[in-house]
Amino acid sequence: MPTISPLPLLRPSALTHSTRSVRRGEIVSVGRGVYAPRVEWESLAGWERDLARVHAHLLVAPDDVLCLESAALLWGLPTVGAGHPVHILAPDTATSRHSGGVQVHTSAHADRIIEEIHGIRLTSRADTCVDIARHRHPGIGLVAADAAVGADRTIDSLSLVTLNEERMSARGRRAARWALSRADGRAESAFESLSRAAIEWWGFPPPELQQWIGADGAGGDRADMWWSARRVAGEADGRIKYDGRFGDPAAALRAREDRDRRLLRRGARAVVHWGWDDLTDGDALRALLMSVGLSPDHPPDLARLATLRTTLRARPEGSEPP
């Protein structure tokens, strides 16, 4: 759980000093009266900057209750996109407002479990997932739900669905059901969860997740997704796998090719890879899956596909924790 800031946060004692440092480009403002070294700030990924903003807010308002993406970041759950405001949960007597990068949401605390970890107050992991599923795109709701189930053995799809149905407010309840009912902790990344959503909305049958092809362990390879009826292995290759941040991109591609050959030797008829652009550009993912012999078995949900593309284009890959 990232209960500390990803970089040093500064609260200069003299306003003139901080203003002078900002003008010289030495520090940047990351919250009200809170600054960070510019060089370190610019080296952070988008989600890390969001996390730093959350910690900056807690320096000046330590008793606030975090919710939505802000709580998700503290729980170590992936958030899609970056530049999220700091989300604060307030009682019904408060006023909902957005000011200075902070969004205040009004809701009865009795409707949620509020936990305190290392002095930080935030909605429980399960409540955070339900909130995101109710108020964000279903694909983003699935990202949070998959990650929560994978991280906490006390949470499963049924418990999330039940929590959603028992909420006093009906706002967003129906919209949340799709993601929460499909939560699967075997998904290993936000991109896999988003891919699974798009595959269903294109009308394809659901794959088995993290399936071993060949012997388990050292004698086999595990596919992100596996359609046993067609013997097709699917690999959700987020761009971050090959952009150099995890080693030599050429070596990573060679390893992928070697692995594909092993999958084919061990029983796969075809291996299909897709990336971020295949989710955001037209029907590219559908064409890829059909090219290896997969066929839709139900009508596509074109409305959800269209809104997913719009959402992901606005929140580029690489801004969520890998």
C-alpha cells in the first residue's frame, strides 16, 4: 500500500522563498502550499503524480476521507488515466464542490466502511471499487474490481455485487452491475481487464484467463487468454512492455517470438497479440481475433465500445500502474 509520497514534498516556510524557487524552475506546486522538486516531479509517471497530489493534500488536510481514484491509489489499485483530482468523501451536510484540484463528494459515511491505515482515512477497498464502478465507465470499473479481487482474498465478485445492491442510494447501481459481476482476480493488469471488456462487447466468447499451455510451471507457458475450443492464445501486450522501461525492447520482442513458438509447439493453433491502439482504433481488435478463427457468438455492444474508445483516448496508456 503506497502510504508515502513517491517524491519529497516541501512546505516552504516563507511564501517569497517558494515563489522565487518556482520562478527559477526549481520546484513545482503539487497542492495548496505544497511543492516538490521539479526534476523528480518530471520523472514520475502520471499515476505517480496523482499519488503525490493526494499526499500533498493530506499534508494540509490530514483528517479528510479519500474516495474513488484517490483511495484506489492508496490501496495500490490501478487507475486508468492521469490528472485525476483529489477525491474527498464528505458527510451529507457538506457541499459538493471542485476547487483547486480537489473534488468533494457528499455521502453518508454510514453507507461505506471507512478505514484508517497509517493515519490515512479512506473508503475500504471494496467500497472504493463499488464507487468507481458506479461512477466511471464499465471498463474502468472492471479494472478496479479485477485488481481488488486479485489483491484481497476477502473480496470476490459476489461480495462486490452484494455491496452494490445494499447501498442506500440507487444512483449508479445498475451501471455498476456489469463490472462487479465479472470481477476476476486472475487478470494481471489494467490492460488485460480492459481487453476482456472489449472482447465481450465485440461479441466474442469469454476466454479462460492465465491458462497454462503445456505442463504447469517450468514445463509450460501461461497465456493471458485462452480459447480452448479454437486453441487460440491471446496476449494483451500493453505498449509499456516494449517501450524500453523494462529493458531492451528488441530483447523483449525476441522473447515474445520464442514464447509464441513454444505455445504453438505445445498445442496452440494460433497466438494473437494486440496493443493499446487496437482497443482505441475502430474495429482493429475484432479483426485481429477473427483473423485467427474466433467468431462472435452474440451481438456487439457498439455503444459501450464507442464510449470505451473515447474514454481511453482521453486517458492514454502508461498512466496507470503496470
